[in-house]
Amino acid sequence: MVNFENEVDFKADFDLEKIANLVCDTILTEEGCPYLCEIDLLITDADSVREINKEFRDIDNTTDVLSFPNVDWTAPSDYECESFNDDLLVNPDTELIMLGQIILNNDRIVSQAAEYGHSVKREYAFLIAHSMLHLLGYDHMDDEERKTMEDKQSKYLEMIGIKR
């Protein structure tokens, strides 16, 4: 379940919530998640992303997407790790595991789509897929990790029919 908030009234020629849910559900299924999860997804502007980045990461710069996982993974998609099985991760109202938060920069969705020569829908879905992998413990700090994330992002987007 994606808790969707579009605080800047970002408009697109596709259903933003539907695509967000499709990307998140596909990745959770393909990554073998045995639990029902919820993800908070916020679409905001460059200034807000910059403020959040500065406050929580001490980086005074905007970016395309921020990911804030609630799980301290021992390995990516390791659903047996101690942190993943913490009762504090369960939302008492929904009884779903609160996986984390994705914050998208609406300005970058549009500008990067143009820069990379693909649709806004593809860029939007890509940023969500990238962030979902971070929420599941993946990172891209070295070449091997980067390649793993890139391969998974491409695979999952192709599975749902969103191509470059």
C-alpha cells in the first residue's frame, strides 16, 4: 500500500498513484517480501527536497529522490533480519509493516525525463523503483552494488511494461 501525497499538485498524463502502487507491488513481490507493507510517497518541489536533505542528511543540495528506510537491513531483502521483525515497524492502524518513505522532486522528474530522452512516466517509475530498492536495503556505493541495482531497476520496469 502506498500512502500517496502530492503536495505540489504535480500533473501527468498517467495515473500517478496507480503507477506508484504498480512499481512498489512488483518490486515487493519479485524481492520475495512475505509481508504486507506500506510506503509513504511524497511528491514535492526542489526547495522542499533541499530542506529535507539538509535537515536529515546534512547535505545542503536538492536531488531527484530521497529514500528513508525504516529497516536497518543486514542484507538486501533479508526479511529474517532482526530489524525487519521489530514490532515497532508495524502500523497499529493498518497492521502493515512501515517500510519507509520516498520523496520525489517533481522538477527533476520532468527535467531528467527530457535530459535522458524518455517519458515523464518512465522517469517517475524509475525513481520510485530506485528508491524502493533502497528501502529494501540495496545501495550503490561500489560498482558491484550499482550494477545490481541498475539490473534490478531495468528488470522490474520492463516487467510492468515501462521501457526507455
